[in-house]
Amino acid sequence: MYQIRNGYDRRKHPTFFKVRLMGKEEMRKLKRGDGVWFHSNDGGARMLRVTGQTQTWKTRPDDFRFPVKYGMYESATCEWTGGRYSGPNLLVIVETISPMGSLRIKHKEVL
């Protein structure tokens, strides 16, 4: 678990999130249209959207992949193959910390 700033908050003292990485079973349960937070290249947390159905295989039941989209033009594929994950670092927000640490909001664990 670690802290990361809200990538959309451009104030002098931005909001921070306490996050953890999303697990394999949580990724498998994502559906088309779900919004998911990820660790962006600028060091903040941003949202992306699942744009298609999760693809699975009969011969490899543990493997899956699903398409995601960020912004107007960027898209990627999150893939779990052979016990390895490739794609953007998907996050689960555990707690929101307001600017200057004056307010903390705990989020429910969803699994």
C-alpha cells in the first residue's frame, strides 16, 4: 500500500489517495464500461475505462485479457498470461486524503 496524488488535481496542495495494486481476481471481475484507476507516467492516479469483454480460453483457464481506453486516443490491453501481468498498473483506492491532510475518507474494499 502506498500514497499517490490525484492526477487530475492541479492545486498547490493536491488530494492524495492511499492505494494498493489490483489483484488478479479483481481484474477478472471487471466488465465493459467500468472505470478503473491506474498509475500514470506523470506519477499521479488517473482513470481509464474497460472498453470490451474479458477474453478467456478453455485451454488456459487462468489466463485472460481485456481492452482499456484512456483519454480520446490512447488504448491498451491488460493481459494476464502464464502467471504474469502486462499492462498499466491498476489501482484500488483504499483511502482519500484531502489537501493538507485535514480529512480522510476510507473506501470500502470490493472483492
